[in-house]
Amino acid sequence: MSFLSKCSTDTVHSAAAALKAGSLVAFPTETVYGLGADAENAEAVARIYEVKGRPHDHPLIIHIASIDGLSDWAGELPDYAVSLARDFWPGPLTLVVNRGERAKDFVTGNQKTVGLRVPAHNIALGLIQEFIKLGGKGIAAPSANRFGAVSPTNAQAVEDELAEYLQVQDIILDGGQSLVGVESTIVDCTKETPFILRPGAITAEMIEESTGLIALTKEVSEIRVSGSLDSHYSPKAKVVLDAIAEPGDGLIAPDQIPTPDGVIRLASPRTIEGYARDLYAALRSADAQGIEVVVVLQPGGDGLAAAIRDRLKRSAH
């Protein structure tokens, strides 16, 4: 396994060539780090599932270079899906659409839909563009962690968690800290109106403004998507929500909340954006320090705050 911290044009090209040859490449996005494979290579995609310990009926999101890639992977699309792609790609939005012929069962979890995204990160986009030059069409990539665990927001977290499962020809690209810090919003675009299957930085209000349609949140869906299980995003430590921290506990809370005596402060975010960006690193820090209980005081409000609470609810399940 190669850990590449200086992502020059040459190293990104080498990573794209590794993908085309069937290897795995962990790469940064603005949300979290992804573990990528050629979305048309069944054996390479199978290795993603093996490395993550991921159930094979859980679909993977395919990362493409631009809205033009929709025609490579999607079947019939509603007009509002195109509006969302135009307004929010590149960005932290995954569109679940009726799949085209190119999207096979091994990447869709045997569903008739496929999730597509254009990431807003220079290294991720450069990697996809180089991959396309080599004849590829898309990179299948879930988060670069073991299944159900905390998503990584920096390259060191990927190496710490997955190094023992990766092969010598696999690559980790270091693109620094992910700026958003929680996974993309997932929107079901297979019906007459958009349904939010996983909240994220692209909010219901933003979707409504783009499409003119009311975006509904679907707690239970016939479509399986990443991060939809009751228990997910979980550290080894026990996560307790909105409680009083005891000595020896870890604490994640807004910066205006004081730290009780004997409590280990893990994060003190000043903004909702900072809360999202710091959350996963703080949970991973708790495990690194051997902390058994992490108390989290959740942010109030809609939008990104709701996405944070969604992740914390599953983390604490």
C-alpha cells in the first residue's frame, strides 16, 4: 500500500492508472474520504466490500466528473434531477436515479437504481478526470472505513483503519482534512417529487429552491442507501446524547459549554459547519485515547444541524 501525501499531477495519474488496473484508491472528497474502485470492474468492486466488511446488498455511490456523466449511468430522469445536478454539482449531493445499462448489480446492490455524485474536491475531480482519460467512466466509492464505523475525514484515519486490509498496489491519496465532514445528502429522484433519504449539507430548503418542489424526508424507503441503518458511524466508545458528562468521559459540545472537572474535551465547535467538520475526528480521538464513554451535546436547528443529529442518533444506537 502506498501513502501519497504530495498529490502532484503525476501521483494522481498513477492513482488513476492503479484504478484502471483493478486496484483500490482511497481519496479525499469535501465530505469524507472514499475508498474507490473502477465502477465497471466487478472484481475490484468486490474488494471494496471485502476491505470494508460491507454487506453485498449495500449499494455504492459512483463518483463522476460532471453532469455529462449522468448519461453514462442513468436511465430515465425527471427534470428536477437535472436541476439538482446543475445547481449542486460539484458538491455534497448524491442523486439516486433509475439505473442505465452500464450500472450493474455488483455496484447497485442488486437494485434498479444507482447513486451518482460529482465531488467538490480538486484531488477527487482530478482523479476522476484522469481515470476517464484512461477509458474509465466512474469510480465506485463508499467511505474509506470498516462497515458501520466512523467515516474518515483525513488520510491518516484511512491508514489507521484500513492498512491491514489493503494490498501493496493500493493507494491512499492525502488531500488534507475534509471540509464538510459529514456524508453527502442523498436524494431519491425516481418519483414525481424528491425524497431525502440521508440528510447532509444540501438541505431541503436548497432542494426546494432548485426544483420548485417540496423535498420530503423519507425515514423508511424501499431503496437501500449508505448510512441508512439504525446503527452506523459508531466508534468503539459508547456515545451518549445530551447527558451530563462524568469524570473520565469524553465531551463534544459547543464552545460556550464549559468542560466539567475530570472530563476530557474532544471538540468545542463554534459553528454548525465546524461541528460537522470536527465530529468524526473527535469520535476517533476518543477511541485513540481509550475513552469508554463520549457525551455529545447535539446542535439544534435545521439543515446541517439535522444531518449532524442524524449521524449522532445512529452512532449512539
